[in-house]
Amino acid sequence: MGKSRKIVTDILIANDCYEEKKSALDYPTYKPRIKRYYPNAQVVFDGSEIKITFGENSYKFNLELFKDMKSKALTSFVVSDEETAEAVCEGIEVHRQKHGPPLSVLYDNSKANLATKVEKLLEIHGIESIKAYPFSPETKADIEGEFGKLKEVIYPLKISGDTEKDIARSVLVTIVRLYMEMRNGPPQCGSCHWGPGSLMNYVPTEEEKIKAAESLATQRERSKAMREKLESAVASEKEQLIMGIIERNRLEVSSFDRFLKTLSRYDKRALEEAEEDFYAYSTRESFQETKRTGQYFAGIVRNKQMDIDRAKKKELLRKRYFIDEEWKKRREEEKRIKEEKEAEQRMKKYPEKEVSNGLIEGEKSFKTLGMVPRFFTDKVKQGLKIIISKQNWKTYLGCLKQEIMSVTELDLNKRLDLVKKS
């Protein structure tokens, strides 16, 4: 009778012959929400390498792309040979000339972005700079996703013919400009009536400006506010554990309520094991402090919970299909066969010792039970038969008498009696 694919898979999992591929998407993930204010309040930019193949030659360029986080409009771009401070400044200037200076810009910690030239330009125009770190809420996912879409549209980009590198550059500029026009034209959601490009013409009210400026200015003080909230919170045992994890490991958590809600859905064991691993990792000399965030820790908790769930499922499957009982019976049978083989080998190699043991154990059983079990009599008969079949059987009989007489547990008369019986 055949078994279904699921049953066969379950049996393989239970016997460690197959590992189930469980998606991390099945588990809650903590990702702090980014608050977006109004168009031109927050601009994010990043650079990415773009490869152009011209004939047999390939050219690599750096593309700096700028995007407004509220309208999702792509506002400017710069193509350069490599990522430089000049390219970053040029991109900021192009954006400023088209839409005015943004309230803030978000970028990573590359050498070009941290150059003095860039910092001075931002300072001149009163633009707040917010640096994005790995595993932190200030994410550049908005702009990184655009690079993926762009490359998906234009790759592979090959140009044939006799040209120079500048022509390849001009082709790339044209394509990116075309992509921006197409990208900024239509609305980005079904309920929106304005495209990203049109939204960039939005003029915020004074109230919106003040509110956004105050919020962005205090963005770096989130850790302090979070700690104050922790001190006043009255939480359950699991909530207290989560708060203790944050305090002990100095985790930076921006959205505390969301972090608490997400991690509360995991087992206590997963939280404790995750903290042990994180603590050991964070005390290494090579640990990057940028990973000391709630989002990074939540990823460790999720992986721990996945391991725990796999182990629980495997335990259930072993019980469901009686695998542990079957293996126990098999191990007992193998042990019995092994013992029988060893006893057989001892009997062939040392028959005098086995006969002596059979006589002595039989005598003890008779003294205790009033009878000699057949097992011992059969053992003695088998041993004597082997001894008699040997050419030097007299020597073996002599050894048998010595074995019996050396047993001090029996008195002398009993030993002599056994010698006569043998």
C-alpha cells in the first residue's frame, strides 16, 4: 500500500533524512516604520555600479540616484566614473535647483558622502543630514529598490559599433532620464490621483514644516525617549524579559510598542537563547556596534524560533509514526543478536570457562529457587560436547577442574562434587 508524499516527507524529517525548508516569511518580523512627512522633506540618495558593454569592451560607471521619500519621485541623478564627493554635491544641486533645498537628506557612511565638501554644502543650504547604518531604522531600502528596478529594465545593456567611452556614458544618461520620466509619471497606488513627479510640486503648510522639522531634529534622541518609556512600563513576564534584553544589551529600538508586540509572539525560550547568542557575539572585538539594534536582534530570535519549531515537529512525527518504539525494538534485537554471537565465540574459545560458569550459576540457582534452569544445563552440555570433540580434550578437562576449584564462593565439598559431575 502506497503512502502519500506528505507522510513520506514527515517520516524522512523525523529520521533526520530530510530538512524542511521553512520560510522566514512565516514568522513575524520587526521593522520600524519610517515616518514620512511631505514632499521634499526627506530625500534619500545612494550610489550603485552600472556596467555598459560596448562591443568587446565593458565600462563601469557610478550612478548616484536621488529619491523623495514621501512622493517616491526620483528627483535627480549623476553619472560619474566612480563615487566621489563632487558627484554627490552635483546631485544635491540638481535636486535643489529643481525642487528647492530639502529639509533633510538620508545617506550611508561611504567615504564620498562623509567628505567635508558634502557637509559644507548641506550646511550652507540648511539641510539636515541623517546617516543610515546597517540594521537600523533609518533605512535606504527606498532607493536601493529603485536600483534593482532600473537594472531589471536596462540590463543587459550592450552597445555595438566604434565609439568612445563618452558615448557609452551619454547612452546611460539618456536611459536613466527616460526611466525617471516613466517612473515619475503614473500614480504609485490605486487610490492616488497624482504621480510622484506632480507631488514634488506640493507646497507644505507652515504647520507641516514646523512639525516635520521638530520631529527630524529629535530623531537622534529616540534611544533616550525609549528608555524613559521602558522605566514607566508595567509589563508581563515576557514583556519584562524583552525590556531586560533591551537594557542589558543596549539595543537601539525606535518603535518600542511594535518591537514589544512582535517579540511577544515568540517563545520565551527563543528570546533567552537569542540573547545568549547575541551577548556572546556582541562581546567579540570584531563586533560592529551598528548591529546593536532591535531589528538585528529580532532576526536572531526568529531564527531560534524556527529551530525550536522544527524540533517540535520532528518530535511529534516520531511519536505519530512510532519511530522511537520501532528503533528501540530494533536496538534491543541487535543487542540480543550481538550478545548471542559473543557467547558463542566465548564457548568455542574457552569452553572450560563456560562449563564452569554454567555449573556454578546452576548451583546458585538451585540454592535460591530449588531448581536448575534449563539454560544452565544446556550451556554445560554444549561446553562438554565441544571439549570432548577436541584432540587435547584431557587438557581442557584439567583446566575445567582448575576453574571449578578456584571458585571460593562455594565450599570445598561442593566444588569437589561439581568436579565429579563434570
